[in-house]
Amino acid sequence: MTLAEEAGVHGILCVGTTAEDSAKCIEIASSFSSVRAAVGIHPNNCHEATEGDWKLIEAMARDPRVVAIGETGLDRYWQDCPWETQLHYLSLHIQLARELDLPIVIHTRDCVDEAIDWLEAQYRSQPFSAVMHSFTGSVAAARRCLDIGFYISFAGMVTFKNGEDIRQVAADVPLDRLLVETDSPYLTPHPFRGQKPNHPALVQHTLECISSLRGLSPQELSAIEADNAKRLFRKW
Ligand SMILES: [Zn+2]
């Protein structure tokens, strides 16, 4: 039994950040029955991606172990990748997800409202399904995402002593659209904050924190999470 299974984690999405990394995610998904893969090129990596890398992503996206496209998104924190390149790659991911009817894993950092403006426009031109991963926006920003059917996923930050703002969001999101994640190797939840790498078994602390916010037992929230994940990642 893996550490994750011992902690009650029965499904793990291994999320790619480059073509090479996405191939590794598929490899891991082949080795563990609880793991599925997402393939994509992260906004902080897309300035280094070649046309060949994108072709590989398009091919890998058709693998039966791949249940989502990403991660993709927009990032203003790191300055390495030009904004136009990030937008171009985000469009490519959305197109591919629509074509294969797969959900998208969306990353945003220091630009959540701007990203939502752009995603809303894309959604209105042709819908797609998505999860806002490791969400850090406001209650109002989360509601805009919910209005277009997106899911909101929370990582370890929700457990941090200074995480009051994000706990307010986690208390507001409808239970049938809420997900938890590790965002490992980063964002290890309290009481292990700072320990690296974060890993899937530790997601139980994030789940426990949100279950107490919502007046549910961890078991109740865990069952809801499993249903939500199955609904979003329908190819699982
Ligand atoms: Zn991310």
C-alpha cells in the first residue's frame, strides 16, 4: 500500500509542465492504478517549448491514461515567459481540450482577475470545462469562475495561519464544485508547512481543514470530493 492509499487518497492526477514531464506523468500513471495524467506546458515553461513539444502534447493527450489538459494558464509572478506567448499556449490548450472533450487544469499567479476576463471571453465563444488549480483569488473571482461552470481547487495555503482570505473562499464555493490538491512538490499544508517535497498523502490535512470550515466530517467531504473529481475528469 502506498503512503497516499494509507491516507485515504484513492485518485491522484499527475500534472505535466513540459512535454518531457508530461511523458513522465503518463509513465507514472501506467505504474500505479490510482494515478492518471494531465499533459500540457506550464505558462512558465512555454517560452522554451518547441513546435515539436506541442506536437508531442497533442499526441500524448490521446493516451487513455490522460484525463485532463494542463497545466496551462497565466503567470505574472515569474517574468521569463512573454505574456503573448503565455496567451498563445493557453489558446492551444483550450483548443485541444475542446477537440478531445477533456477538462483543463488552469494555473494563475498574480493575475487572477485578468486571467478570468480572458477565460470568460474564450468560454463564451465556445465552452470548455476547467479547474482553477491552487486557487488564490477572491470570493468574487471564484464566483465568476463558478458562473461558467469551472471547479475551484484548494492547496495547502488554505491551512496556513495567514490563510484567512482563502479560507473565506473555501467556505463559499458550492460543495459540488470544490476540489482539494497538493500542488506538490509545493505548498505543504500545516502542520508540515515548509517540509519539501509535499506529497499526495498530505492532502488529508487540506481536506480536514476545509471539512471543518464546512461543518462536515473528513469522510463526508472526501466522498463529495471523489464524486466531484469523477464528474470533472470524466474519462477517469
Ligand atoms: Zn500551478
